[in-house]
Amino acid sequence: MNVDIFGYFAAILTTTAFLPQLIKTLKTKKADDVSLTTLIMFIIGVLSWIIYGYKISSKPILIANLITLILNLLILISKIYFSKKLK
């Protein structure tokens, strides 16, 4: 059995877990309930996973974390944009 199957399965689950938050943020045009500190820490962690995945040549880690990074950067941008728009 190819162990990468578990990597891809984990990648699909952990990456798609952020879609509901992004969709909610874009629909409501609010991200007050998203912690900025947690979001920034998570993005730094994802960047670290990307570096790690690159260094060990792991496609599941790279793909999952690149997509997760994009989704979370969109949430961060939305949070900043919508909070400035309300002021």
C-alpha cells in the first residue's frame, strides 16, 4: 500500500476544512469572529510545512499546504479589508 494515500487524504480533509470559513467571510463580509493572531500563527505554520514538504520532496504536503496557504491568505485579506470598510 502506498503511504502517500494517507497524505493525500489528510490533505483533502485539512485543506477543505477552511472553505466554509472563507465562504462565510465572503458572504457576510465580516470576519470579526476570526482571530487575527491565530490566523497569522497558522499562516506561518503553513509556510513552515511548505518548506518542510519541499525539503523532503513530499507532494501531498506541498499541494495541501499551498492550497491551505491561499485559502487562509484570502481569509486574512478579507478580514483586513472588511474591518477597514466598516470604519
